[in-house]
Amino acid sequence: MDHQQAQWTRQKIDAEIHQLRVQISTLATRRNTLVPISRLLPEVMTEIFLEARHATKSMPKSRFVLFMNSVCRYWREIYGDNPTLWSWLDLRHPEATL
């Protein structure tokens, strides 16, 4: 196998890997929708997040936001779509550094 053929084969494999990652992501999202908490309305989840924020005062605000946004896409969408959840974060404050 010459260099060009090997390069073409690697590119084809990389494209297949990318397609599989997209499929895995889609399947994981579908699976996550079956979890009971995913059936709660965004408004209810917002209230839960607000309560969790108050209950975790010992955790730096920036870490709390990072944690809540890393759980799943649904939580990230709720968090990102609701300024009430992230607008209290003061990025000028030294605590805001990770």
C-alpha cells in the first residue's frame, strides 16, 4: 500500500469513526429521554436547580455552573436558556476562576 492509498484509507476510517460518534451521541440522547427526571418540565427543573444552587453554598459558583452543565444536554439547554440560573455568576470575582 503506497502513501496516498494509506492516507485515503485513514481518511475513510476517520469519516466512519465520525459517523459512529454522531450515532452514539444520538442514541445516548434518546436513552437519556427515558430517565424519569428528563420528563420534568423545564420550569420544574429550573426550580430544582435554583434550590440546588442555594443548598450548595460551599461549592464555588463557577464549579456549580460547570457541574450542572456537564450532566447532560437537557440540563445544559435548560441552564443556557434561563438567565435566572446563570446571571448571578460574577466572572469578575476571584471565586469565578476554576
